[in-house]
Amino acid sequence: MPIFMDRHFLEGTSAAEVAQAHRMDIDIQDRYGVKFLTYWFDERRGTAFCLVDAPDVERVHCVHREAHGFVANEVVEVALSAVEAFLGRINDPDPAPGQSAPQMDPGHRAILFTDIVGSTEMTARLGDRMGTELVRAHDAIVRRCLGKNSGREVKHTGDGIMAAFAATTTAVECAMAIQQEFQHYNSGNNAQPIHIRIGLDCGEPVEDSNDLFGSTVQLAARLCAAAASDQILVSENIFREYGSTDLFAQASRRRLKGFSKPVLVFRCDWANASHP
């Protein structure tokens, strides 16, 4: 059966009420031949998401309508692999040790892209073997930083990596750590330094484009492409959520491919930031 993700706007609803609604869905799901796999709830934003294995959208609506009346505002079909890559799970989480219930996951994610500057020219100049070794060096550094900052690799792009984070702060800290690691790597490798650029945006799983993380992924990728060598560019969403204006400079509006209006872009001043 297809897998669907729905979005509910539930401003003023508590986490306990959403948890109860999820249990009520499960209680009657067999009547309609569906299976509610898990859900996410962001109480601050008043949004909830359900992941459902169902024959069609109408049966998803029927269960919600009969169980508790919280009918979804929108429903999109998704791939389980995409959901797991972005959100890290496709089933209800287990409670942490000492907890009677699992910690609520809001489903909000930050997306990070890295890209090796001049990778095509580098490979043409050095040859395929050496070019591949430098990509491996990039991958090792980025993956080490992801591991230290709770980042999850979504996919390899050939000359970069796309990753997801549950927290905006850790995404920014990881981006800074990556650039600082490459700075250290280049200081001891004068023969062939590696310079990268990074782009960051954040958002919710179901976008208006009816694609999982559609516009969030697109903007993070465009910011990465627009960044200069050794630069981190972030979106207005990242700037607002990170909470430290001292870290960001040179705000400007830029025209980015695929976006009809100029986008407000901030540069992360990672070189002057303290980082462990």
C-alpha cells in the first residue's frame, strides 16, 4: 500500500491531546485497513504530522474523522526511505531510559549541503584516482563532524554531502566545525588543499510543493551553490532560529535559481567563532 504523510494545524492543542488522538487512530485503524506508523508534533508551531500506510487518502481522512475529528489539512504520498532519511524514523520511538513515554519529536529539521569548490577542474588536473582520494578525504571529515553533532547523512551528491539535523543550533555548529576541520586539514596539506562551501535552511516535513522537505532542500542546495570558497550561507529561517545575531553578517537579498523572489541570505562568520 502507499505511504502517506499528513499535516494538521492544531494551534492550542497539547502534546497529551495529540498523543491521545494517535492512540484513538490506532484503536480503529483495522476497520479501514490502514496502519498509523508514527507521528510528530511541534507544540510551539501548532503542527502535527502522521505517517500512515493506507490504500488511499480518503481512508486516512475517515479514520481521523471517526476517531477524534482532527482531519488533516493536507496529505501527500511519500517514500519510507525519504521519511527515514530526513526524520530518522518510521515508527513510534521507544522511551529513553527512565522515561514512561518517548520524548516528543517536533519533526522540524535543518538541512545542510556541502560542496567541494572546483571539484571538476581538480579531477581534470589531478586525474581520477587523486580526485577520488580527495573526495574521500572530504567525506571522512564531513562524516566525522556529523557524528559529533548529531547530524544524519541523507545522501552523497558526488562532490558533497546532504545532511539533516533535528536542531538548528547543531546544524550551524556542525557547519562551522566542518569549515574549521578543513582549515586544519589544508594547513598541513599544502600540496592539494580542499575548499568547500556550505548552505543551510530549515523547515517542516510537508511543504506547499507537496514534496517532503521540497523547498527547504532546494533552498539549502541553492545557498550552497551561491556560497564562495570556505563560506557558509544560511537562510532567514536559520538566522531567526539560531538566536545569535553576532555570528551572522552581510545580510543581502539574492536571486537564486528556482525562487521567484530575491531570498534574504546571511553569511556565517565561522572563522571568528569559538568552537570546541
